[in-house]
Amino acid sequence: MNKAETEYPVQSGGTFTKGLVIGALLGAAAALLYAPKPGRELRSDLSDKLSTATDKSKEMAAVACEKGSELAKTVVSKTTDLAKTVGTSASNIVSSVKEASADVSEDIKQEVQTVGKEAEKSSEDVKQEVNQASSEAKREFGSSVN
């Protein structure tokens, strides 16, 4: 931002609207004061204009309050829906992780059983080969001793 932008910031639309309303009221008051009317008529006109401006201000305040309430309700509703969605998604993720870990656990158990069976089979094979080699050695040594 340059120096001019920081010294003279852009005003929002609400500020412009306030200035417009105030300017209109001041212009109307000036027009009434400079109008060639007798005092009673001028005071009556001023009173009417003031009551009209007051009524309009009250109406605008009521509309703004109503729109603010509607906006607040919408925000609360959308926030609640978002919180429910996040909660549901989180529980879905947790259940998916539990299912996946149960599946992995079951796979590991099956692999451990398979490895155990293969180890038993290998052990039996080694035992048979040792017994066979032992028998052959006894025969060879027994026949060579005789």
C-alpha cells in the first residue's frame, strides 16, 4: 500500500449509506429553513419530516435486526450440520481403521500358523533324514566291523 492508501482508506458501503442519509436529512432541513413559509407551517413541516425520518429509521433497524437474526440462524444451522458431518466422517474413519487392523491381525495369525506348520514339517523331514542317515551309518559300520 502506498502512503495515500493508508492515510485515506476506502470506506465500506455502510459508511457511504450513512453519509448519504445524513446528507439527505441536512439538505431537507436546509430546504425547509430557506423556504418562504410562516413559522407555524415551518415547524409543522419540520415535525412531519422528523417523524417520517424517525419512522423510516425504526423500519430500517427492524429489517436489519430481522436479517441479522436470520443470518445467525443460518450460521448455527450450517455449523451444526458441518459438526454432524465431521463427527460421522470421523466415526467412519475409526471403524475403517478397526476393520483394517482386524483384517491384518487375522492375516498375521494365518501366516504364523502356516509358518509353524511348515517348521514342523521341516523338522519331521530333518528327523527322518537323520534317522535314515543313522540307520545307514549303523549298517555300514556294522558290516565293516564284521
